[in-house]
Amino acid sequence: MRWGLEGVSVHFGRKVALDEVTVPVDASGITVVIGGDGAGKSTVLRTLVGLVRPDSGVVSRPPKRATGYLPATAGLYADLTVDENCKFSASAYGLRGADCERRKNELLEQVGLNAASDRLGGQLSGGMQRKAAVVIALLHSPELLVLDEPTTGVDPVSRSELWRLISGVAAQGTSVVLATTYVNEAARANSAVLLEAGKVLAAGSPEAILRSVTGAFGSAVGGSRPTPQSWRRGAGWRIWAPSGVLPEGVTPLQPDFEDAVVVAELVGEAR
Amino acid sequence: MTFLAEAAGISKCFGGVVAVDSVDLVIDEREVVGLIGANGAGKTTFIRLLLGLLRPSAGTVRLFGAPPSTATRRRVGYVPQSLGMYADLTVGENWRFASAAFGGRCGPMPDGVAVREASLVGSLPLGDKRLVAFAIALAHSPELLILDEPTSGVGPLGRARLWEEIRETTDRGVGVLVTTHNLEEAEQCDRLVIMADGRAVLSGTAAEIVGDHKVIEVRCRNWSKALAVLERSGFAVQLHAEVLRVVGPVSAVAGSLSEGNLDARVEVVTANLEETFVALVGNR
Amino acid sequence: MWAMVAKEFRQLRRDHRTLAMMIALPILLLVVFGYAANFDVHNIPTVVVGPGARASASLLRAPFHVVEVDRAGNQSTAEACLRDGKAVVGLVTGDHGITVFIDGTQLFSAQTAESALAKARVSEEAAGLASLPVRVRVLFNPRLTTSWIMVPGLAGLILVFVGTLITSLGVVRERQAGTLEQLAVMPFRAWDVIAGKIAPYLIVALIDLIVILLIGMGIFHVPFRGNIAVFALGAALFLLVTLGLGVLISTVSQNQGQAIQLAIMSLLPQVLLSGFIFPVSSMAAGVRWISYVLPLTYFVEISRGVMLKATPISSLWGPIGLLALLGAAVFGLAIARFRRDLAPSTRVPQ
């Protein structure tokens, strides 16, 4: 583990935000922190970049100059143009000259924003704002890129473009940590950490998490809930039988990653 | 047979801009219809046309078989993305205000809401807020529900729970229209309508929409180099853990990889909903 | 409709800042216009100098209030007292009659003094008493021009407006947009962010100040008789206070609306109770203490003194020292709080 959190606990007043959380971040590849609202994802990311000081545990990170961060809410100044935003970030990180200009144009082109560089941040759509913000965070070629819910509320096409951008830099050796509520994004990670109420419910590669699920799986249709450990999927139900025995009328099937995540949450709740 | 809501060829122009262009859509009882579109696709304008908040420039809108009016609007429940509740009032106060707004014709508070009656809405976690907003929208027993991004920001189990509530209402006969950006959510719907540039470009179930769309799956030990090689050749590559998914003819993809001296397994597979969406709607 | 009314009241009840404003503002205005807003002057500090000082002093009645009798003093002593603000009227006795000097920068006191003297002369003549020749001279602002009094005060008001209100809005905008966090992660030192955010407002305030002064001097012919360096020092220290207050307000506000509320609540008392409009000396004693805690009061004193009376720095150590202390305290607190927002915290993000 090159960077990340190890056994980190964070309290905000009396509220426990993180409880002995370990999030290993390798030197390259994509690490996804997944969880619902209030699970502690933002706190993990903010602790990783140094905005929050942990009460216990160890945090390792590269120096500020080698880190790029995108908070859940903002990313760029609404009253500055995309170009001006880039210039501000560039000068903050000490980038200058033609190289910087070239990198900026390359990145903007990759996400289809080169025509929008003179538009005010506030005039861009949600998806375009996020794309521009990720570009700004990448200008200084950071070693570690930390993105807090970069695709929440973003339209599908922009989401796809953002993932292309992120995958590209991950393939080139940048380490990416991103927080999300979308299970299908966690499935695309090299390593995932599932959080709930400040605790880690599951961690590892998506395959490993899937393999760690025990018990039997099935699906059913109908209006009423088949068992207490059932949840809705589409028009039907998914059933998990920890004992390995499925009830009558349930069609057995192989669980997918989303099932594994829900099971982990159910187990976490039961504790 | 009267649909709960029916839009036939409706269009709306603002000045010279066509926001909605000849859209057909029906919502029947007991079904969940998902309306998906990129920003600027016209979803919000369409919803306002459906609710009668805007008059169409062309085409007809029917709510419960009649043109939209204040009477028919009472039979519709709507939860906007911002949830439409006052953060500085308690759950109980929000409930009573909504009841009064709909003419006091509301049943008693359901348990899920009553247990949080005294909490300020602003202090609730997001999942609870959404459940309360949903309950409030259902308070006056609407027959048609319109939900804007109903599970945005909520985790997987929370999402499943919200969908349980939604399905419970459809089982009782309510028809639901969900608008979303989230294709994961779209897969929960019975039927989808995809809008782009004001037109309904696709409709059907998720499987129908994906149809024959295919992508090339590439598995290679040196996935980062494979990605670089393919991107440089001009392909759009998506990374899923260490597997690449590429849009393009399989021969071209394989050719590119071998040119880069990469040993990779190449397979043609069915595209997922997101890839289909991007292929059909992207880059407009 | 009643549902809307009930809802609005409930929301208002929970909005503490607006409630505070709704209660505090009428009270403030009541206090001001009941007790403080007073153009009547009942007490004019007077010094009497010269050989006939004691005799003349005993003849003086209200509104003149003799604060010093100096037989050895002469015209320059009297003028110095007026310049330093020790007295508003200086009575110089001598062989060739009495000369009364009046401080023209104390507009209402001066007017009251003039009319009191005129009345005295009329009653003397009516009583058939022979009177010594009395000359009256109004110093510093001979024609008692209102604009000459207002412009120096206005300079202070501009500094309050830009320094506090505008600065607080500018700084809180960063917090409201959520970009403050990002600044903390960039390789900025805390000082870069703080100074970088405040500097533009400092510059704008200084430019505004110079423009006001130039306009005052050019169009209203307000004189600038004193030492520019003293004025600059006073302005700099006053800016320290107002900018500090602006930053402080931004650290306790989540959005621009809240910042405006607080800024206005701090601005309004200063406009009304600093001596800018209503003279401090006319305020009821129970209320006068408020003006002594307002920074603008001291700047107005410095500004009027330097511009109109050429008051030297030696007589202004009081207000300057107070501004320095206040500035250090407010600015220091503001910076400390701002640094906290930029440093790793154990507080929930707001």
C-alpha cells in the first residue's frame, strides 16, 4: 500500500464519522469508496487529502503539489471562465508556459470542452462543470487524484466521458481514488471499499468481494416480500439465504456485484 | 382504455427554440416508466407540459383522459429532485402544510413518517428525507406519481428500500414516471423513454433498447498499454477493472492490438445500457 | 392561505438571525432617535484665557461650560485648545476687548454658541449696559459649511462600507461556493489565501477613499490642512478594524445573506452614533458610551481634525492608539478564525 488510510478513526464532536477505517491506495489504478449518504465517503477522502485530521490511525499521502482534489460540491468558480479557472489552478501549482497550455488544451479536447473554454463556469451544465473540474484537477499531473462523487447528478454521456478520462490517467500511472453511490462504478474499480456508518463492510477487488459472499441466492416475482433478507430489483425480488437453503418458489441464480454489496450492507446492519 | 397520462405528438417552442419535438408517451397503471435524457434534452419541459404547467405548441396532453386542470393535478403526486420540503420545518409541520395545500384531504401519517414527526427535515439523513418526501407526495392518494431523480445520492440498500416503496404503490394501481440520469436506476423501470434534443429517440424495455448493440471486450495482461494503444488508434475505450470495452469493428480492434504487439483476448459481447445510450445519443 | 401564513411564521421563528434583526433594529432606531439624535447643544466646553479671564469666566452662563481658566494664556493657547479638541469656544480677554474663537468643526455647538452670544449682546444693549468690544471668529470652518464636516466623515463611511460589507461578501462567497476547501488542498500557505483574498478590497477601499477626498476637495472645496501622514496612519489603522470585521463576519456566516445581515447590523450603529451625523456631545449620557466603542467615532475625530484643524499627531494619540488596539484585536481574531477554516479540522464540513 503506497498511500491511504490505516486504522483511521475520526470524530466530529460526539459523532463517529470513521471507525478504524483502512483504505489502501495503490500507486496506480482506481480505488472506489462506495456507500450511501452519510456513510463517511467524503470524510475518508477529506482525511486522505489532509482537510481532516484523524483522531487515531495513520494517513499517507503525496505532497500537496502531487495531489489533485475535487470536492463533492464545487470544483470551479462559477463567475470565472473555464480558461480563467485553469489559469488560476495552474499558477497555484506553479505551472507556466506553453507546456501547461498544451496540456490544458489536450485535456479539454478529450472531454469535448475545447469549444467552451470561454464560457463562465456557472453557465455550464452539471455534466460539463464536473468534466471541467476534473480537467482542472489534472492540469498539474498529480500522482494522486481524489474525486468526491464526480458523477452524481451527471448525465450518462458526460459520465461516460468522465470515466474515459479517469481510466486514461489511471492507465498512465496516476492513482485515482473516487467516492460514489453507484454500484456499477464500484464494479469498475481495481479495488473497492464499502462503507456504512463510518465502518468498512467489505474491501478488496470487486471479484474478491463477490467471491466472499456465502449462502444461496435467488430471485422471485410477486407483490409481497418473500423473506426478511430480500430486496427489490426491477419488478422482482432478490433473495439471499445465508443458511444456503432457498425458500420455495424462488429461482436460484448467481449473485452479481450489486447483490454482494447489498448483502454486505445487510450484514452490517444486522451487527 | 384510458391511460393515466398520455402525450401525443406534443411539441413546445420558446421563441425560436424547440424544447420538445413531437413526443409520444403513455403512462399506464401499475407500471414504472423511466424518462432518461442528457441535460437540455427537454425532460423538465416535457414534465411541465404533462402536468399542464405549460401549454403545448402542438399535440395533445391528457391526464386521466382529460386535458390537465387543477382538478386532475390533485390526482398527481410530484417529488422534485430538491424534495420540495422545508428544511427548517419538522416532518410533522411539512406533512400538515402539504395536507392543507391539497385541501386537507389526507389520511393519517404513516408509521415511517410519524416516528420522525418532531425532527427538523434539514437534520435528517438523505435516505430518510427521501422516504418522508415520498410519503408526503402519496398523502393525498394520487393515481399518478412523478419522481425526479428519486434515489440520487442514496446507497445501494437505501435505493432498494426506496424502490420497495415505489413498487408497493404500483402494486396498488398507481402509475409512476421516474426521471433520472442514472442508468442503474433506469434498469429498475419497466419501460424506458430516452429523450435527446427534445425528441423521444428510443423507447422500450432496457433489453429492447440495447437490442443488438455490441461492444468488443478486450482482456490483456498489460491492460494499461492496451488502453493507450487503442485510444491512440482513435477508439473509444471504457475501462472496467482490468477489462477494456471498445466500440468498433472487432477486426479493427484486434488489428490495432496486434500492431502494438499485445497479446490479448478479444470477444464480441452485448453492450450495456450506458454504452448503447452513448452510442445513440452521445456527441450531438 | 392560512396554511401559508402558519408556515411562514414557523420558519421565521426558527430563523434566529432574522429574528434578532427584527428585534434589534427597532430598538436601535428607538434609542438613536429617542436619545441620541439630538441637534440641541446644552454644553459647550469653553476655555477662557488672558488677563481678564477670571472675571469673564464668572460672567459666562449656560450653554457655555468653562473647563479651563488660564490667565497666562493668549490667542495661540486658545487656538491650540480648539485644535486639540479640548474646547469648542475660546474666550481671549485682553486690553482691546474680548475675542471669542469658535470651533467651526463642531457645527451645532458653533451655531448654538453664535446665537447665544448674539442673544447676550442684544440683552446687554437692551439693558443699556455698555459692553466691551467683542469680536467673534469662527475658526477652521468659518462659514459653518455642512459639507466640510460631512466629507471627512464620509471618508470613514466608505472605509466601513468597503472594508466590512463588501469584504465580508467577497470572502463568504468562497465558503458558499464550496471552493474554500479546494484552496486548502492546493499548495497555498494559509497566509497566501488570506492576504490574497483581502488585498483587492484593501486596494478598492483606498482608491475609494482617495476619490472621495479629491471630490470633496475639488467640488466642495473642503480643505486639507493637516499632515497627510497622520491621516494615512489613521486611515490604515481604521481599515485594519473594518477589514478585520469583514473577515470576522465571513467566518461566522454560511452564505451571503447571513453576511449582509451581520454587516448591516454593524454598519447602522456606526452611521448613526459615531458623530458622523449627530454630534456625540449632544447624545444622552446613557447612550453616549455606545459611540465610544464604535471605531468610526475615532476615525471621524482623526479625519476632521487633520483635514480641517491641522491637528498634530501629538493630540491624536488617543484615537490612534485606540484604533490600533481595536484593529489588532479584531484583525487578529479574524485571521485566527480564518486560518482554522484552512487547516485540518475536526469539525463537520458546513
